[in-house]
Amino acid sequence: MTLTDETFAYQNFDTIFKQILQDLGVNRSVKSYRIVANPGAPYFLISLKFGRARSAVKVTDMSQLNVHTGGTALTITDESWAPALLSKLWQRYGRDRVEQLTRFEILIHGATIEELESMELDPGEELKAKLLDAVWRLFPEGFTVRYDIVDDKAMTIIGTEHDMKPEWIKVAKMVHEDVKGKEDE
């Protein structure tokens, strides 16, 4: 692959990744990123530094809770949290105990108001999940052998279709530290 080919490939990965971030609504949550494609090795690496997510939010900050026969009725008052809240309820109580009556009304069978009042949603975890989704959408198909580095500031994933070599992991660690240390752009 020539330098011109590599530049063309990088520009395409860059354009595609920016579009993916925008489609997922997290483009402003990524402070910087770096994509390294080495077809000669071959490996594909992406490292991104993320911004700070909002702090945890209590269920009572996004909904109203009322006692209901056999459980608790929850009315969502902040629509932006609806998908994450429903997902969290399914995770904690199971789909069979969580009944979505309308778009904003949910009945949780066998749950008390006290349990739900203490429940929080962590936007940081949701952000990391969305960013990971963006990375998987960009990653070349077949690069299933992966090594990842994730901390509170950055995420780096290197993948190959062959056995992972120690020197590639060293590259991933160096790129991770470089991206993590970059000033916000």
C-alpha cells in the first residue's frame, strides 16, 4: 500500500467514523481520536479520548413514582432518559416484570417505590457503550482477534484477523497514552 493509498484509506475511515459518531449522537463526547490501519501487519487500531459524561442521575429526577396494585407505577417526565431507564429496569427486574403501558408510563411488578427511588442511571456507562458501538461499526469485518484498553479518559481497541502480536499491543498502549494525554481540541 502506498502512502497515497494509506492517506485515502485514513480519510475514508475518518469520514465514516465522524458520521457514525453523529448518527449515534455522541460526536461531541469524543475529544480526540486516532485511527491506525496497518495492512502490512495487518492490524486496525482506533483510540479515542472521551469527554466527561454527566454524573449519575436518580430515577426520581426523571420520573414520578406512584404505588400501584402489585408494584410501582412510573411516569417518565424527562423523555431523553426513556430508553436508558427502560433498559435499566429490564436489566434489574426482567422483561416479564416491567410492563410498558404507554410511551411514558411503566408498571414494575413487585418493585417498591423505595427500591426505585434509590436506583440511578450512569450516563458514563451509557456513553462508553455508545462509543464502543461506534468503534464496532467502523472496525473491519473479520478482525475478530482484539485487545482493548479502557480507562476513565480513553478507549483503545486493536484488532487483527491473525494472532495478536506483542509488538502490536505495545503500539496500542503507546497510542492509548498519546491520545489520553492530548489536550482537548
